[in-house]
Amino acid sequence: MQQSPKAPDPKEDPVSHVDLTQSPEEVLEYWTEERMAEAKPREIQLPEPGPREDGQD
Amino acid sequence: MTRTRSLASGLLTFSAAAVLALTSAGGASAAPAPTDGHATPSVASVTVDAGGAADYWTPERMQAAVPGDTLAGKALERGNRSSPLLVQKGKPAATKGTKGKPTIAQSENPVSHIGKVFFTLGTTNYVCSGNAVTSGNHSTVATAGHCVNESGAYATNFVFVPAYDNGAAPYGKWTAKALYAPTQWVSSGDMTYDTGFAVVNPDSKGHLLTDVVGGSGTAFNQARGLTYTSYGYPQASPFNGTSLWSCTGTAKNDPNNPQFGTQGIPCDMTGGSSGGPWFIGIGSDGVQNSINSYGYSGSAVMYGPYWGDVIQTTFNSAAKS
């Protein structure tokens, strides 16, 4: 998912957002104890860096 | 300070705790059998099914359980009637204690403004960490970009649970009404900008989030190389996601991907801690200046994005909404 950075387009809005349409009741009802317990931890783990070449500090 | 947690094993061997449980159920049943005067040492043992024990201990039974010292007193009375012949001396013996693998992360008590966030991306339910921050709308939560948006798709079912502690939600669950992230994160997954903000609804009584749990100040465009304390709810092994942990260290640039502009501190918190806050200085009272973003396999360093102009603009948009 992660990519190398690129310069932001000055014409582009630097902020993205979404307004959620779900009601609070709907969301609270969704999160049962079971679903909370089974939710997967979200993480980004990049590959282990390889050995560094001599001459690098 | 590190709290070592043990996983429930499938079977429990007989122990002092089991003695107390058994005697409470059926009276003194583990007394040594009478001998013929040769005083052969005897050992009683039984195997207990841990699954059954877990089912047995309902909240009501735990509440009604007899204090162990009552049973210990009865055991002492029985012991006073024992024959001295049954007590033998042998060779001194000892076994070494064992410790779980130590972690860099330190166990913490819950903090009112730090919590877990639960959300759905696609059809999968996920958990991350987050922090309530001081804002114009009194309703803004800081977390990671990858906890609000994946490849352009925003999360649904987003809820913040401040001061989460082993399933308890002492300040309730706060549902999101809007999610914000830098466009550079949303459009291209640029690690430089892995930060997101959720604006949450008032609770059922109309109270606003930071009026209830408090909120951290925020700081942007700070010097590099500061000392930080990061917090989160790591869930992947060896952690279990039930409680808050922290790491403290001096930030250093990522030597592997310097183009990200990120900084890292020594920390072995695992998945689930993503989005947890980085405070400048020691402890949770400082201003927030980054979040738990990513790590490398086999490396105990947690990296966080540099909060510069773009993330500040994103925060300002969320905070005034």
C-alpha cells in the first residue's frame, strides 16, 4: 500500500475527507463484544532492511 | 513496571489455588492418607480442565466466592492435628523462576483521552489506537491514516473507545461522523502523511468528547530528534490488546527510507498500536506531535510521521468541522 512520496500538486486540496452517513445507533449496534474481540490489529510492517553496504554509516 | 501476562493453558495442574477451590466444594479432600508408620511421603494430584473453569466463573460466582484466608484457617486447623511423623526432611532442593520475554514497551494504566478505535475496511473489522485532541469542535480524535483510509476507500463503522481496559469502556463509545486524511495519503499511500482524524458525534446526552475525557494539545513543525512517549493498544503477540502500553525514546530519522521524513523511537509495540499518540516529552500530558505508523520486520523501532504543514492543515479542517 505504501508508496514513495511525490510532491503535492499545488492545485490539489491537501485534505481529503468523508462525511459518514451511518447513524450512531447503527454503528454502536454493529460493534458487538464478539466483533470487537475478533477485530484484526491494523498495522504496516515493512520488510526487514537488508544488510547495508560498507561505507555507509 | 512491565506487566507479564500469561496465556491460559489448556490444562491446569494441581496447585494451591485448586486446593482452595476443591476444599470449598467438598470439604477437606486432599488430606494425606494414613500410613503404616513408615512415613512415606505422599502427593495428591488432579488435572483440571481450564475450559470448564472459565465457564464456571460467572461474575456472580466470583462475587460470592469465599475469601481464601477463611479456607486457609481451616487448613491450618487440620494441619495442627497432623502427626509429626509425616514430616520428613530431605535434601535441599530449589527450582528457578521463569519470566516471560521482556518487552521494551511498558504497561500503563488507562488514560482518559487515549483509546482504541474499531472500524471496518471493505468487509474486514480492524482495531487501532487513537487519542482525543483539543479542537474547536471538542470532538476530534487523532489516529493513523491507515486506520481511516485504505487505497482511497474510507472506513465505516468507526468508533472510538477512550480509556479502553480489558473490554470496559468507562467513557462510552464515540461514533465518527466524518474522517479526514491528507490527500497524499488517500491518493497514493504516501507514508510521509500517515495520519488521520475522526470527528465524533456527541454522546446520547449531547456531551462532546473532549468535554468528557479531556484532550491533548497538538504541535506541528517542531524540531526533529525530540524525546517522545508513544502510547497504544498492541494486540499482536506477545501482547493481547486488552490494555494500554507505552514506549519512550529519542527520535531518529528512518535510515531505510529517509524519503518518508519519518522518525523512530525504540519500541516493540505490535499491530493494534497503530494510530496511538506520540507526546513530546515523558508521559501522556504533553502535546501530541505524531502517531504510531509503521515498523520493520525484526526491528524494535516504531516510526511516526513528521507533523508538518500538510498534517496541520488536515487537523485544522477536522477541528473546525
